[in-house]
Amino acid sequence: MLPQIGFNNGVPIDEEYFIKNIAGKHNSDIAVLLYPDDIPRGIKFMEDKEAMFRRLALENLPPIKGLYKLTKWIDDRGLKRAAVTNAPKPNAELMISKLGLKDFFDVVILGSDCERAKPYPDPYLKALEVLKVSKDHTFVCEDSVSGIKAGVAAGMPVVGLTTRNPESVLMEANPTILIKDYEDPKLWEALEELDKRIGSSKTSA
């Protein structure tokens, strides 16, 4: 869509530009980047972009490998869970529904529900408040720099996913671990360790 409006003199942006300026950012911030002198026009462009995304997502939205293995692990332990996203509400609802996760999440927190969206911690802090859980007993899964920064700023361990952005870029945001998808052995080693800790604390109690 960007070449169609003559952005960057009609030359398509590269991956590096996308990662630095667009990935994980809130639409209002991207609108300012695209149309600094005409914000309403920028917001209209972003709305059109989201409508195109929804059309494409309806056709094809494959789950990240291992997603349902992880959701089963969470379900089996009766853990509370929230979807925390900067995506517009129609996008969030579409993706959650398309992936069959409508009944999985206890709550959906949107960046627009908060005073500040990611990379600020506000959306994650709101999720903790709504779920009535401690940051000491939670973990976050994120695939963008702004998302990882938000989780870290909220004081939670963050599992970074390299499904969207390069490892080197995500590491700058300081995730606890980085994984390539939800089948990554590193994730399951960490969850196994968590299970052991929980088991031993129950035994000692």
C-alpha cells in the first residue's frame, strides 16, 4: 500500500525499515510517521491497512508452531491468561477467533484501552490488575521489540519469539529467553523447570 501513496518516492520499504519504524508500533504513531502534516489522512490510511489485513487473515492465518501445545500446558494447570495487544479491536477479535482461542483468554487488553500502549508497561499492568495476579507468577510471550519492552517494564519475564523480527533486534529489548516458535526446546526446558519449582514449593508447604 505504501508505494501506491508515493511513500519513500514509491520505492517499497525494506525489512530493516519495517522493523525499526513499524513493527509492533501503535497505529497512531505510524500515522504520524507516514503523514506528519496530515494526521487524519494517516489515520485513514492505517484504517484501510487494517481492513486489508483482516481480509488477508480471513484467508490464511496459520498458528505459530506449537501454539496449541502451549495452550494445553496452560489449560492443564488452570492458569489465568490475557491477550495483550496493540492491534485494533476488530483485528484482535478476528485473530483470536480464527485461531480458535475465543474461550482460551480470560480477557483481551488493547493498547487503546490504556493511557499508553506498548512499549509502555500500561497494557500489561492493566492485565495483571484485571486478572488479579502478581507479576511474580506470570510470564509474557512477545514477538516485537515494543512488546518485549512493555513486558520487561511491567516487571515480568518475557519469552521473545523470533517469528517476526531478527534475534539481534529483539535482544536489545532484553527478553528472558528467545525462541523460534512454541515447539522450541528452550521454552519447554524452562516450563519443565517451572513445573519442578511449583511441585517442590507445594511439597514444602
